[in-house]
Amino acid sequence: MKTRDFIYTSKTTKIMKTGGTMNFLKKAGAILLLVAVFASSCNKYADDFKQLNTKLDALAAQVAGVTQLSTDITALKAQVTALQTAVAALPTTTSVNAGFSALTAQLTATTAKIDIISTNLNTLAASAATKTDLTTATTNIMAGVHTDLMTQLAVTNKAIADAQTALLASNTQQTKDVQAAIIANNTALQAQIQTQLNALQLALTGKPTDTDPTALTIQALQLQLKIENAKLDQILANSAMYNGDVNITTPAEVTFWSKKINVLAMINGNLTINTTTLTAKLDSVNYITKNIQTVLGSTAGVKNKVTVTSVANATVLDLSHLTSVSGDYTVTGVKINDSNLMGVGGNFLVNFDGPYAYPNLSNVAGNLTLTKVTKAAPAVGTTSINLPMVTVVGSVFDGVGGAGVLVYPDATSVILSGGVVNLTAAVATQVTLGSTAYPAGLVVSAPTAAAVVDLSAATSGAGAISVTTGNGGTVKFTKLASAAGGVTVNTGTSGTVDFSALATAAGGVNLTGPATVTFPVLVSGALTSDATTVTLPKHEWAIPAVLSKVVTLTLGNVNASVNLDSYNTTLVSASVSGKAQTTWAATAGAVATTASAKLTTLTLGGNLGTANLSGLTVLTSLTTSGQINFFTVNGATVLTAMNLGHTYYQPGNVAFGGPGSDLVITNNPALTALKSSGDYPRNITITGNGVLASLDLSSYHTKLLAAAGATTTITINTNALVGDYTNAVAITPTTPYAETVIKSADLSKLKTFIASYPAVPGPPNLVMAINIDKVTLGGVAGNALLSARMVTDATGAAPAGAHNIASGAPFAFGTPATGITIQKELTLVQ
């Protein structure tokens, strides 16, 4: 043994000591022996070794990562314990949010620690080059060392080598024991955490599935934990690392590597497996490959890669423990178990018959190629794709089309986290894509009946998105907030869509198939749909929807004019509410009809400037609420009653302002009763309602203010209101004057309100023309118009019909031929 080897061995002993894998007493005794022998031999050569010690210190710094490795493993164990504690606190509904936060924090810390340890391991892997440099330097120094030192050291080296051999044997066994214990504890911990997570998932969802967001969150945390445990396994196996390429392609190589599986957990080189000539030795091949956990490092600046070529055989090639590859990963052939692969530092390419299942793959630093295999006996084709977590830095290919253009005619399910631009899956019943945005657009064709296309991960669509399913398909956009490029969905008949987060659709939404459509937060954007039920509680309606088959329509936030005639051939029920406003000037919501042939039920609310309703030939129910400034119902042929609950003025909000309210109820031949709900009237017109026998206008109690142009007009006639009239009796020398009496329960409720207006012309001004249609005379005579009774009373012969100043009346009628026209005439009403 050369002296430089002895020195390197001493440093190795130091490294093994800091790794904590040797018995302390044995190590201490051996080190003391070595130091004593070395000191007695080298005192007089201190100056010669000064430069050598400098080199050794540099090497010690290089491999100090091993010392840090031990410390980091201890810290990691503490963090895993803390992680277990955080998870144990999760399974209660009240603490689930805090539990998730704690778990996430622990995982983040663990990941950071793993990254540090991985850096140290890479430094250790690179230390071979440093050792080579040190060997050269040591040789140069030792060229000048005295011959008698070499003679003396030759004797000493034999004793050191013997001691080292014994210590190494002890160290190897203790290392195995420690690793076995740590792995066993880690496995138990993982099982315990998994049990707790399963219990939490069951408590939160009521079933052990992954169909809701909470369960998916748990699934993601489970995967992250699994990744960290796998990294820990790699760290524990660091003493079993092979530097160099590993080829398993011939029987001789199988025999060779079968004897070295203890160093194959980590390979710092390329791995090549080709079973073409090894069909009779696949069990032996698997004996080797199932021990491989990671391929790391690089050769000449090129990251180390894995290339696997297998052949059709009943035996599955076992790479079940492989978790990471620093470079390209290429697999061609069939029957390989590599589903625990988590990260690939280069391109990822697989090409074999059957499913592509990589549920744990989280990162591909290059391109991802999932080669399409078409069904042709005996090949079953690419039957499914399951890569739910992968992030691809490059592009995704099917081996035939361009980037992101994927065609899988035999896949029954496609689960892919990202990179898709155009997907055709002719027999798929489940398609789940995980991209959060589609800047280049997206086309999905899954024409199987009842196929489910889940795009819940998408939050925005800068490009156009088009999805087609078979009849009864389901399309989910649960997080899509904006669709600048537009969305087109065709689910066939009886399909369903979920746009629960879509707020803006600058490019519009075009739906074909779903019978029921709800956009709970959609504010703006054109909508085209053949749905029969459409609910848009937030849509402002600046761009009217094209709804060719709508039967039930709900609009909750309109800020523009809604013309229900656009849907008059199908619309049966409508509910329209205007957007909440703080000033009259901002109120833009309006509703109009002129010929809605099928509309039977109409509900209005919110802040609407105008509701102008006419041509409602089959309307049977009309309900209002909120604030409607100008309200008109004309020609509702079969409507017998209205449930009016809207007001004009917003109490407490003076800034709302406005010109006053309108109530226009005309030519409704079946309307029997009417009760108003507004105030601040600008215009009350109730005419042509042939059977209207009950009128309640008591909601009006506040006149318009004395602003320029403020005028209230009240016109009531040609209805079916009833009353009784008693003529005035002229004054005589012996008989006092008796005033006219008009009995009308309908008009009496207006007396107080009308009396509030000024007696002299305003503002505010008051213009009236109020008539009652069936008025008896003293309770006995036949029915006549109120205006006719007033004319007779004013012009008839005394003593009856003596309402004039000459007969003792305090005032003269205004224009009796049109009924009540001045305020004083209302004082006669009882």
C-alpha cells in the first residue's frame, strides 16, 4: 500500500466516522492506533506534508456533504415526525383547514431539506475527480520523501490494512442494520400516515373516493408524501451507489450485475436494458432491476439516461422501485412495471402496447411522448393514459402528430395534466386534463355516449376551447373564470355542463345539447344555447343571449334592455331582476314585450328603469318587487290579478333621485282587482280594464317635490268601479244647503294623498280625470257614470241637482263631464 493510499484511507475512516455507522469504541481504538503509528513515523517530515494536508483539507471539504447528510437525515426524521403530528390533527371538520396548512408547511420544509441533501450527494458523486487530482499531487510530493519513511510505513501499512478490513466488515453489517431499521420505521410511519389520511378522506367525503375537491387535495398530499418518502429511501441507499454505466443486455452482463445488486440502488451513469436476447433470464434480470431506485449525475455534461428495450413476454420487467432519472427516459416494448417513476430530467418516451400509467410522475424536464399504439391483434392498443400530476417543460406528443396533437382511438380514459392542444379519443368515457390555461386553445373530441370531460383545472382560456361528447355527455369547467377565446360545447341530447366559476366570456359561449344551463357568476359575454332552462343570476345582458329553445329563463343582474319577444315562440316562464344601483342615472335595466305568445309567468325585481309589457295574451301570473320606475301592463288578455310589490323610491337613499314613477294599467279585459305598490307618482293611468271592480291606490302617500316641471297626472276610467251619488240640495230661506256625497271605497283611499298637493298651481302640479263606471243615485236608481251624475247635479233643477254657488255650494265643479278633475271634488268622496 502506498502512503497516499494510507492517507486517503485515514480520511475515509474519518468520513465513515462522521456518517455514524461504526461502533464508537471500535472506531476510537482504531483511530488512536493509526494516529500513534503515523505520528511516530512522520514527525520529521511535517514540512513536507504541509502541502499534502492542504490538499486533504480540500478533499474533506468536498466530502463534507456526507457529514451534512447524517445531520440532514436526523433533521428529516424530525420533520417527518412533525408531519405525522400535523396529519394526526386533521380528521375533524372544524380543524381541516388548519390541518391542511400545517401539512403543507411540513411538506415544504421536508422538500427543502431533501434538495439540500441531494446537492450534497451530487457533490459526493463528483468527488471522484477531486480524488484523482489529489492522487497526482500526492505522488509529486512523495517523490521527495526519504526512502526510510517508505520502509517504515510499509511495515505500518500492513497493520493498518488489517485493522481497516475488520472495521469495514463491522461497518458494513452495522450499516445494513441501521438502514433496515430506518426503512422499517419509515414504512411503519408511512402506513400510519396513510391510514390517518384515509380516515380523514372518509370523514370529509363520506366515501373513499376522489370525486370531490377535498378528496383530491388529500390525494395530492398523499402523493407528495410518497415522493418525499421515496427520496428518503434514496438517501438511505446512498452507500449503495455505482459510478459508471450499467448495461444489462447479455447473459454475461446479467450474471455480472446479479452479484453487484448491493451497489445499484443509485447509478451515477447511464442505464441500458435490452431483454431481446434475455427471454430465458427475465427472472434474473428482475432480480437486478427491482433494486434500482435512481439514475443521477451526468457524463461529459450530458445527463445520464435510461434506455429500456423489452420484448413481448409473460414476465413483467420490474423497475418498480425506480423513482427518478436525471436525463432521458426511453422505454420500448411491452410489460414493464415502472409506475413509481416520479421525475425525469430530460425527454420521456414510452412505446408499448396497453395502458400508460404513471400516476406518480410529477416532472418531465423535456418532451413527453406517449406513443400511440393502434389495436391490431394481438396488440390491444393504447387502452388508457393516466398521468394526472406531471408537469412538462417541453411539449406532449403521441409519436405521430405535432406538439399537443394527440389521437388515441382505443383509449377508454385519458388523464393528462397538461400540454394538450387537440385530443381525439373515440371510445373514451373519461377525459381529464390538468392545464390551468389554454393560450393556444383546446379541442377535445370524446364522442362516446355519456363521456365525461373534466377541465376543472382550467382557470382561463385565452384561446378558443371546443369540447364534443356523445349524447348525454358531461363537461366540467368548475374553475374557468374567463374565456377570452370563447367556449363551444356540444354534449348531444341530455348533456350537462358546469360553468360554476365563469365570470367573463369575451369570446362568447356556444352550447349545444344541455337541457339545463346555469352560469352562477357570469357577468358578461354572449351566450348561444339550445337549453330549455337557462339561469343567469349575474349576467348584465349587455349582449342578449341567443336561446332558441328556452322555456324557463332567469336573469338576475340585468343592466340593459331585455326584450322577451326574442324568445316568444318558446318562453313560458321568465324572472328578470335589474342590477343594484345607487343612483337613478345609473339604472339601465329594462324589460319589454310586445308579442310573447307563450309567456304565462313573469317575475320582475331588482332595479329596473322600465317594465313595458304588452301583447301578453296567455299571461296568468305577474309578480314584482324591488324598484321599477315606469311600469306598464297593456293587453294581458287572460290576466285576472297582479301581485305588485315594487316601489320607486329607495328609502334612505336620497341620491337615487329620478323624475317620479309611472303606473299604467290599460286594456286588460280579465283583470278584476288591482293594488298599487309604488309612490312618488308621475303618472297613474288605469283605463280600459272592463271587469276591474276593485282598485287600491293607498300606496301613494308622497307627492312629487316642488321641482321645475314636476307634475302628477291621474287618469282613471272605463273600468268596472262602482259607487253611489247623492245630489246636493239647494239652500232656501228655511232649509240649509246639503252638500253632494260621493261614496266610493276605491277613491276614498286617494283623498289624503291628493289633499297634500297645493291648491294653487304648483309645482308640483296635479292633473286629474277620475271617473267611476257604475254609480247609483241615492242607492236606488240605475247605474250611470260618475261624470253623468256630476253634470246632472251641477245643472239640474232645484232642490235636487243644486251643486252650484247660486244654490249654496262652497265651490263649483271643475269639468264634471270628465268626472273628478280638481282637488276640492275629492272632499265629497266618502
